[in-house]
Amino acid sequence: MGTRSTAPGHWNRFYCARWAKLSRGPDKFANVLAWMDVPFPHVMAWVVTLIELFGGFAMAIGAFVTLVSIPLIAIHIVAMFGVHWKFGFSSVHTVGLTQTGPQFGPPGYEINLLYIAGILAIVMGGSAGAWSVDRLRKTANEPDELRTKRM
């Protein structure tokens, strides 16, 4: 009996956002961290970006899900209270309308809560599903009798 994985879709959103952060350069993110009075902002910009990038990938393939979820949730809690809280709950803020379409402002903390909920759902759902690395590692360590019983 396997579970349907929500990890790949969650990882795709996570990965794309982190890749954008990396491609623009962690220096821009370091400026945000400096504004938040985070110690060693340039080092932390790289640390956070790499944790998010590789942590999102690990979540997608179901590798070390419980372990990886801890720093990912911590990053979202810091972002929620340090950056997004002052913009309110809504993840979409329309600040104006032009001839080309709506203009959006910074997102509220709803987006952080959604990511935290997604991460917790994957962790509490027993990893990322039947084909996850964690499940394959677990079954590889089982005695042959149990493995053949499952098939």
C-alpha cells in the first residue's frame, strides 16, 4: 500500500524559487539578511540558498525527509516573522492596475505557512511515498522474508 506523493510538485515550486535566488546572486539576498540584522549575511545567504535548493531536492526524492525538514521549516519561520509578517496574511497583494495588468506587492506570511504545511504533510505522511529513497533504504535493510511478503 503506497501513498501518493506530493513531494515532486512541492519541490518544483521550491526549486524554481531557490534557483531564481541563486541565479540573481546571493549578494542580493545578503542585503535582505543584513537589513534583518542576521549575523554574517553573505555567508548565511549562501547557506540558506543551498539548504533550500538541496533540501527541496531531497524532499522531492524522499531522501532524509525528517532530517531535511528541520532546517527548511526553520528558514520559513525566520522569513515569516522577519520579512513577510508586516505585509499581512495574503500571499497576493495587488497594489495597482495598469494597462498591462495588475501590479503585485510583496507577499504576506501565507506563503510561508503553505510551505511549512506542505513540508509537515510530507513528513507526517511517512516520507515521500512508495518510491522514495527513504522507503527504499528502509526495505533494503529488511530481512528477505519481509521483502518477499510485501511483493
